[in-house]
Amino acid sequence: MFLRSFVIQASFNYRTLIGTGFAFVLLPALVRIFAGRPHALADAVHRHEQIFNSHPYLAGVALGAVARLEAEGATPGTVEKFKTAVRGSLGTLGDVLFWAGWRPFCALAALLLYFEGAPIWIPVVCFLLLFNTGHLLARAWSFRVGLRYGTGVAERLRRARLQDLQRFIAGAGAFMIGLLLPLSVGQYTQGMTRALPWLLAIAAAAAIGLRFGAAARTPVALALAAFAVVALLWGWLS
Amino acid sequence: MSWVIVALLGGIVGLDATSVAQIMISRPLVVGTLAGFLLGVPVQGALLGALFEIFHLSILPIGAARYPEAGTATVAATAALSAAPAATHGSAGLLLALVFALGWERVAGMSVSLFRRNVERVLFAPERRPAHRELVRRHVIALSLDALRGVIVCLVGAGAGTLLLRAAAPFWGVEAVVTLGALAIASTIVLAGALTIFGGWTTQYRVFLLGALCGTLLLVLR
């Protein structure tokens, strides 16, 4: 099941989200539990193909708990209630911890190494090692918690203080952005004789970014495209 | 440029983005460096990857949201950079490749939505085998289709990007320092804007300013 969990999202769709993937990962447990009962196995497979969603790294919590419930002979209603209860929180928790926390933090650490002049392979290796240490630990931990605590996972997740962890990562990420901004500017203006106008422009750019946040991304992309068009027209006409 | 390498990378990053493992080899910094190394433009690929990574810090693949896809766009843009004449590997080529990547990521993202809608036809077709065998078969088919999607997006993107760079780069009429300045300004805005994902200025200004102070000190002491 653990190895199968690495492909849980392969059949992601807008109707059942990772429902089919959930059933795929759970299948070895279902085959064992319902051995010799093909109709019960087919029913179980169909039940678990229904709508479900979770962050892929934390899906092990639900998978482990459901495998335990099925093995203990819980009714389909009980299993379904449990899945409905956890799916929202496992998704949100994982998104906040990993996509909005750990991953950008690791990327910023790698960018820091890159802009500090490390050989180009070092930021890549450091990023992959750092990120995937957290990633694999989370996967393994989530299966362990799910299998061990069953329907008691909610209390276990609360005790794990994951929100404290998320707050710490967010603070570290904000620090990294602050650290990276002057260092990347330094890289650009290195060796320039008349760097002051550019320094001022880049300082203004940082202020604009802080003011408008992530919403600045699309206008900046469009502005770059417009700059490219102007640069090409200038070159073509001169 | 080797189309085989582009196709192979396309399949791998297409899968890593969502379907398989998600060990982040599809991140722009990683795949830009890797693609650059394999296609003969390691420095340019790494720089393109680093800049595009900054643009993707604040893209969050949450739930069933539609979002631009970074990995395949990075491979396509790096391939285009490698196929362009060597004279265009400087700042002009880099900016054009980045602009192309920022456009192609939308196409790649649309391909993901299209793939997810169409995979439903495979998943919810009438069953012809026992449920557990059908489940495995359909899951594997979905995985294979996602790999194919990645290959197609990368190959078509590499072709389109190559045409763009070859046609446009010779006409670049702006000095390298100004071009790099535009890239620095753009990436600074987006990098600063990424503070939003960690809570934004109101929540994190103390920590952010502490980081900025440390960064400035490091710069001054160098």
C-alpha cells in the first residue's frame, strides 16, 4: 500500500477526485480481507472508488485507518462516515503544510544557494534532498498513524501540533524571502559602475511586490511580454 | 536539440507533477538545470529554471483548482533555448524563453484539465472484468495517458518555442544590461509578492525585515 500511495493521484478526475486512486492503493488490503468472497470484494472496491480527496502525502492517514476499519469488519456506513470526516481536513492540512509551506521554503533555500554562486547542481540536489526528506517522512508517518489509531487519528493529528509546525515553516519562509531579496539584487548589480538607478528601481519593485502580493504575478508576466514586444519592434525598426 | 530527450523529460515531468511520486523533479529549478545539462545549455537552463521557479513559488496546486503547469513549460522553454543559435543564448534569449514559458505554462495547465476530464471516460466506462482487475487496468491507463500528455506538451512546446526564439531573438534591440534589469525587476516583484503564501506582510513583516537586514549585512560584508 505504501508503494502504491506514490501513484494515488494518477487517475485524478473532477468527478471523484482521488477516489479511484484511493481504491487502487487500498486494493491489496481489500483483496486480503475479502479473500474468497468475490462479490464482497467487488462491493468494497466500488465503495472506495467514490469521491474522496486528500493531500497525497497525508492520504496514508485515511488509507491506514480505513484498512484497519475494514479488517475489523466495520460497516460500510461507518467507513464512509470516517472518510467524509477526514477528507477535507487532510486536504487542507497537507496543502498548507507542503504546497504553501515546505515546498516554497525548500525552493527558497535552493534559490539562495544558486544566487550565492554555488555550482548549479548543488541547489538542485539540496532542494531534492531537503524536500523529499520531509515528504517521505510525512508519507511514512501518515500510514503509521492511520494504521495504529484508526478512527482515533483526529486526536493524534491534534497532538502532533502540525499547526505549530506550519507556523514555524511560514516564519522561516518569510525570513528566506527577506534574506534572498538583497542578495539577488547584489548578484545583478555586481561589478556595475552606475548601479544606483537600478538599485532604486529594484527596491521599488520589492515594495510593489510586497504591496500587491501574489496577485502581481500575472501583470508582471504580461509586462515582460510587452517589454519583449517593444524590444523586438525597436530592433526591427532601427 | 534532441527530441528524444525532450520527449523523455516531458513524460517524466508530466508524471511527477501529479500522477507519480511528486518528488519535485518537475520543479522549474530542478528540471531547468537537468534539461539544460542534457541539451547542452546547462548555465542558461539553470538560470531559466531559477527565474521560473521564482514565478512559481506562489502557484499552489490546491484541490481541483486549475493552475499553470511549470515542469513541461520549463522543458519546452529550455529546449527552445538550446535549439536557438548560440548568439541568442544571452539575456535576450533568456527573457524570450521566460516569456514563452509563462505563456506555455497556461497551455500545459489546460492540457491537465483536458486530461482530467477525459480520463473520466476511461474510469467510468462499463466494467468488463472483475472490479479489482478493472480498477488496476484503468488506473494504469490513466497514468500512461498522463505520461503521453507530458510528452506531447513538451514536444509541441519545444517546437513552438524554437520557432519563436529563432525568429525573434536576432531582432532584439535593447542592451543586455537593460534586458537583465527588466528580468531583475520582474523577478523581484514576484519574489516579494510570494510573501503572501507565508501569511503576507501584516503577519510576517518582522521576520521578513529581519531576513532583509541579514541579507543586506551579508551583502555589505562581502
